[in-house]
Amino acid sequence: MNKFAKVDSRCYKEKEEAEGDLQKTQRELSQKIQENTNLLNYIRELGETLQQQKKKLDDNNQAIFVDEDNEEKRKLQSEREKYKETLRKQAEDINKIKNEINLYKRKGGHIYTKVTTNRKVASLNDN
């Protein structure tokens, strides 16, 4: 019976040590699981921050291109307005000149006085 008690005591001691090792391993496992969970949460937060930064960057880039496009459009519109104003002024000048030509025609005057004067001088020189 003494032998049985020794074996029983030894087994009980080994069982206690094994349970202690098991609890230690479970605590370490729980700790590692918590560390991994914290790391995963940190990675998720970084991913969300990255997405927000990318969105801000894209929005800023789009705003820059929109501003550049608007600036280019404003320049083109300004040039277009200048050309329209120049054409309008030229059209007014042309109409004024046409009116003057018509007035000279009605009065019977010669519009091309230099040409007619040169012809008269040339015909006088021939005689």
C-alpha cells in the first residue's frame, strides 16, 4: 500500500504541475490573443486613416484640376470676349465706311480722288 500511496502522490503532484503548466499556457495564450487583437485593431485603424488620407488627396487633386480647368476656361473666355469686341468694332467701322461711300456716290463725288487725279495729270501730260 505504501507503494500505491507513493505512486498516487507522485501522479497527483505531476497532475498539479501539468495543470499549473496548462494554466500558464492558457494565460500566455490569452495574452497573445489580446496582443493580436490589439494589433489587428491598430491595423484596422491605420487602414481607415489611409483611406481617409487617400480620399482627401483625391479630393484635393480634383479641386486642383478643377481650378486649373476653370482658370484655363476663364482665360479662353476672356480671349473670346476680346475677339468678339474687336469684331464688333470692326463691323461698326465697316458700316461707317459703307455709309460714307454711299454718301459720296449720292453726291456724285469721286471716291478715289487720288486715282482720278492721277489720271487727269497723266492725260494732261500726254497732251
